Amino acid sequence: MEIFNEIKPLRAYLNTLRRQQLTIGLVPTMGALHHGHLELIRASRKENDVTVCSIYVNPTQFNNKNDLEKYPRTLDADIAQLSTVGCDAIFAPTNLEMYKKASELRFDFGSLDKILEGEFRPGHFSGVALVVSKLFNIVQPNRAYFGQKDFQQYKVIAKLADELLFDIELSSVPIVREPTGLAMSSRNQRLSEPDKLKALVFYHSLLMAKELLLKGESTAAVKVKVKEKCEALPNVKLEYIELADTENLIPSQNVSSKTILLIAGYVGEVRLIDNLLME
Ligand code: PAF
């Protein structure tokens, strides 16, 4: 497995592969890898000759300084995990390599980046779009893989790729859950074992909400019940639960196979998200 910290040698390596007509899959990550990430690598390996995993905690997508500082960084363990699943190359750049100077570029995705995560994390998707554009430009992959847990992020990246004419096939890979049902997330590393049990309330709330909506309860009534359920637990705070259209994420009052439930909240100071398709 090749490891690159700089853009220039990575580009030279990838150009050699492209000259041999080999296809390239990119798995962008912020490290602290878990089984969900390894599924992305496996998906890429099935469809491409070469898989590149980027590991970079992108400062411009954090609207909370404390969250950025506390984001888990486990590069050695990440490298060890990636070598077990046949990843071909890692790109782990420094901040200076990715941002020679503070960027003044800002992205605006219309309503898509103002709702849900966008409402609670202003500027977050602009930072994601900036770094993903850079990664797409550096790696120029044939395909790129993202986790479905970040459902809204995937929609933003799809819009970015579509409007900027990136010739890259995007894939959204289903959420991988712990045996308990907890959605795998790098942020889970910051949870104590008792807090991991508490964090399950978000997945359980999604299941409860789905059942109630299918029985005909209104979205308003379901939201109240979910809030009560989450906040009955000490140190748990619900930020939102929303039923939304899977295409544009506009909130929906009516259940259909084209809607998704999305939830976000805190256990202590750790912010978690999850979602469940209504299909
Ligand atoms: O989903 C993530 O881990 C990040 O948002 C991404 C796509 C790697 C951009 O920093």
C-alpha cells in the first residue's frame, strides 16, 4: 500500500495508472476508520482496478472549534485497517498541502444546504464541497464512494459533481450498524460504553417514528413523541427529526417510499446523526 502526504507524487502515481488504462476509485474519509469505511473500500475494489482512500480532517467543514479539536485522529490504526482490505493507496495530506492559504471560496446549494444539517451547522456543506472538489481534482477518480449515514452530504456532493461537470460516478453505500443497531460513526469513539447505549435512542426513535407514521400518526405528533423519548435520557438532546423527500430533502407531511427519516442530536457533547428510508 502506497502512502502519500503530498499532492505532486500522488498525481504522478495516479497518472502512471491512468496511462495503463486502470480505473480509480476514491473513498474520501476523515479517518478514525470503522467497518462502515471498510465497506466503502470493498465497494470501490469491486468496481475499480485501484482504490485510493483519503484521510483528512477538513477544518473548513467544522463550524465548532471544539468539535474539530476533539475529532478522533487515529492514523496508524487507520493504515493498519486499510491494509487488511486491500486498499492500494492512502492520501493523508497536511492542512498546508490542502489549503495553501485560507480559502475565500464559498458554495451555496440553494435550499439543500440551509435545512437539516445545514440549519444547525452553518457553512458545513460549503466546507465539505470545497474539500471534496479539491480531492476530486487531485485524484480525478472514475468513481467515488460515500456513506449513506451522511445522506444530505451525499445529495450536496451529487449536486456539486453535476453542476461542476465532474466526470465521476458517485455511489452511496448503505449504513453499517453495530449489532445493537447503533450506526457506525467515527464520533462513536468519543462515547463511553454507557453513552453508546444512550446513543441507541436515535436509531430506536427512527424505528418508532417509522412505525407510528405507517400507522397514520401525523409528523407533528411523531416529532413530539421522539423528543420526549430522547430527552427522557440524561445528557441526551434531540436537535431534529424530520421526514423528508429523498430527492431534495424538503420536509414532507406524507409518508411514501420516496421519503426518509433523518435524526440528529447530542449525547453529552458528541453530535450524532442517523437516518432510515421509509421504503
Ligand atoms: O464524510 C466525511 O467523512 C467528510 O465529510 C468528507 C466527505 C471526507 C469530506 O471531508
